[in-house]
Amino acid sequence: MTRLFGTDGVRGVANVDLTAEQALALASAAAELLGRPGEAAGRSGVARPLVIVGRDTRPSGEFLEAAVVAGLAASGADVARIGVAPTPAVAYAVAGTGAAFGVMLSASHNPMPDNGIKLFAAGGLKLPDDVEDAIERRMAHPPTRRPVGGDVGRVRDVPTLVDDYAQHLLRALPNRLDGLRVVLDCAQGAASSIGPRVLREAGAEVIALHADGDGTAINEASGATHLESLRAAVLEHGADVGIAHDGDADRCLAVDASGEVVDGDQILAVCALAMAERGELTGNAVVVTVMSNLGFHHAMREAGIAVVTTPVGDRYVLEAMRAGGYVLGGEQSGHVVFADHATTGDGLLTALRLLGRVAESGQPLAELAKAMTRLPQVLVNVRGVDRAQVTTSSALRVAVAQAEEQLGDAGRVLLRPSGTEPLVRVMVEAESDRVAREIAHRLAAVVQGSLAIVS
């Protein structure tokens, strides 16, 4: 049976895979398992849990929000709707209000027809797998008794919580951004209003791109997964930096003044060096996933900064950060976590910290990004294979050993079985794109030949 929750909540095509009925049932189950008595939306003495609910700009978010709110209130939870807001704003509001939990309606960087439900536990933390599984089981057994009369939940709109989040972002900025011209691509998503406002209040001159908040075009040829228009706009306006978010603004990628992309690994490198210089890098370490570019590892080693590696997924980065007490971590995709200021990846916070370093140093982003040299990275997906045999195939083990010997310290090989499909991902890094491609396709052929599923 397929698990309802994926690596980042529940996600699918709205009104097909993710329906109003499912959203209501999920919200009701979450309220039953995560709800706890407390002060509700400013009304002291009310023994009902408080739940924060936010969404991105997708049209389907409106009916899914209504379903989630109905499920929560019918289960006896008070609801504070904060409206269109970045995912990290929901996490911040949960922590700041002492809410029992939070719900964010977004499919992040996915296309407009998709939507999703992300849950944050008390304190603004992501849910562990076992709690998600318990919620899924509870959905199959709805309660036989529900609250009535004065015990049902109440619903209030509290947009000021987004304003509180904006002020929190500005307090996390170590210095102002006066003199910087920035193009900000909001992907027609949750950052469309708050993103330009925060950067302008921080002192930057902002050219807003894809910032109408038109949810019918969310992530469409825009944002962190489509950087072409941002690169063109940076050159057109003579901007110092371009910043791109995704639909729910938990990612940040950048473009330098010449239009070159600065990815999540490079942003992490710039921020890690800045924090180490200021004595803020607790444990003198940064947490990344196995997909982080080898050039990042080389740069951190040269700087004397330790690198802690996790499986792919920002939740694993967060778990490792909490376990080790580390304050900086992230992914190549632009999910970056500053644990002193956030409980999850925050694209707006990342943008502020990166731009703050540019302003503080007086160096262009291109110069700062030279802190690491990206090695060519080639990824090949091999389908129709038995992913369980990746660690047991002798032919594959020999082929990988030969590839690693050929690469030496100048590259690496990573084979990742998919968690949900008969698929193996072959990733190779090398000093040249030609060598990386040659080795990746050679290994992919071995995977295909030795792990093929026989019908």
C-alpha cells in the first residue's frame, strides 16, 4: 500500500489525488493526535488547541483551506488563518504563538494543478515519520463523537502574524542592504507580496518579477526551477544580484551580476564562511545531503569547516542539525536552514543573509561565490530495475570501484535507489563534464544490465 505522506507532506493533483474530503479527514485526524489544550487566538481560558493555517496562491488552495479549516474546527480546534504566506511563516507563527500545530497548503515548486498539505508540530517542527503514519491510520477511523455547542472550534483571520514574520526576518539580518539593486523572482507564489516588501525595508532597490500573486501561473517559467527570465532581467536592469524563490518561498537560488547561477551549495558556502568569520558557526560544521557538490566539500575542508552528510531531503538535514546542535544546513536545491532563526528552510531569510554578506563585504556575488568551485555533476535515472539489488550486485560493485579508482580524489560516484519507483539514480562528479558523462553512462549501462527486472 502506498504511503500517503511523502518526503514533504501530502502532495498530488488537487481535486484528483488531493480532494476536499481527504483534506478534511486529514485535518480532523491531525487535530485529534496533535491538538492540545491551550490559549486560543488571544482568548484566555479557552481549553481548545490553536492551529495556524496558511496557503500559497494556487486557486485550489482556497477550497482545500476551507476543507482543512472545517475539519479542524469540527474537531474542536481554534483556527488562525494567516492567508497567503510562505511556508516558513507558518512554522514561525506556530512557534511564536505556542500553537498546537500548523498547516500549510502548497505544492512548493510543483506546477499549478498540484497542491499539498504540510504539517508542522508544536514549535514549528516537521513531523517525524511515525507521527505521519499515525495520522494516516487515524484517517481510516473517524471519531464517533464530535464536540458540540461551545466546544466546537472558532475561526479567525490573523494576517498580522505574517507581519510579525516579516519583522522577524529583518531582525535576523546582520546589516542593511543599502546600495544593492536586486531583481526578485517570486514565482507568482507566496513571496509575491512579502518578498519585495522585506527587501525594500532592508534598504535594497527591488525590481519585482513574477510578483502579481497570480496563482494560476505559479512556478510557470519562473522561480527557483526556471531561472532564465531572472538571468535576463538581472542583465537588463544592471542589477547586483538576482534572487529566485519557489511557490511557497522555502527555497532561494541566486544569479550574479553577469547572469551566472549561484546554487544552494554556493549559497551555503558563502554563508558558512561568513558565519565562521563572525564566530556564529556552532560546532564549526555545516549539514548537507549526499547530493551536495564535491566542490563544496573541498571548499569547506580548505576553510577548516566540518561537513555532516545526510540522505536527500531537508527533513534529514533538519534532524541532523537538531541532533548535533548545528546552526547551518541545506540542500543544493536552495533549501537552507539557519537554525538560530528558523525551524525549517526559509527562502526569504536565505536571501537576506546572502545579500547581507554581499553588502557587508563590498564584494560582488560572483567573487564571493568563488569560495567553491562546482565540479561537473551528471545524473542519470535508470528505470525498470530492481533497486533493492544496488548493494548486493557484484558486477555493479566492481564497476563502481573501477570508476572511483579512475576519478581518485577529483570526483565521486553515488548510486541512489528510489524510495518509490523501480529506479536507480546514478550520479557522477568529475573535473570535466566529458569524464562525468562517460562514467555515468557506463555505470548506468551496468545497472541496467545487472539489475533489470525479469518479467
